[in-house]
Amino acid sequence: MSSKHSGSCLCGAVRFEVEGDFEKFFLCHCEHCRKDTGSAHAANLFSSVARLRWIAGEDKTTLFTLPSTRHSKCFCSVCGSALPTLQMEGQVLVVPAGSLNSEVLLRPDAHLFGSSRANWDKELEKIPML
């Protein structure tokens, strides 16, 4: 039995379901992922078998591909939240972990592009949690 996840953007204009299992969970520190998340890294789930179904707001999704790269991002045109996208010519579904409303039971498999890590992104576990 495969898993089923629901997700949405911040404003709720876009809602989706993902049916199927995620095979990998990566935290990517490349400069493109840092720019498009505005954070230390992107947290993306990957699957070659899961299927994406838009429940509402598919017409409010925008796909941006950085020229001369394979880097692309799907986002809500209303609030800018990251959304799932098919990549590698439709072979791989990439789902931003934070876009899911359902709980993700996987732990990240690896940090990618660690050499591109922001200089302030070190020993963050030592910072007080308020």
C-alpha cells in the first residue's frame, strides 16, 4: 500500500495530493536553492513512482526555470509558496517538504552541495530554541 500526502501553499489557493512513496529526501545547500528558498537550504522529497494530483488552484501555479541550468521551481502565483514539480523530463516528482500538510516520516538522506553552504549555516543546533 502506497502512502498518500496532502499539501497546499501558504494562502490555500493551491491544494494538491501526492500518492506514492518518496524514495529520497535531500537538503540542498546550492546557491540556487538558497536563493529560491531564502533560507539555508531547500528540503525536497523525490519520487519516480508517486503521482501528483492538483485538487485546486493548478491555474495559480507558476514554473520558473533558471536559464542555462536544470534548476526549476514551481510556486503559487498568489503567495509565492514552493510547490511540487515534475523534473527530469517528467520522470521525477520533486515535492518541497514544507508544502505538505501531512506528516513526513522520512528523515533526510543527505545534505547536497555542502561546499556551497552559507557561512552562517554552521552549528545551528547550538543556537537556543525558543
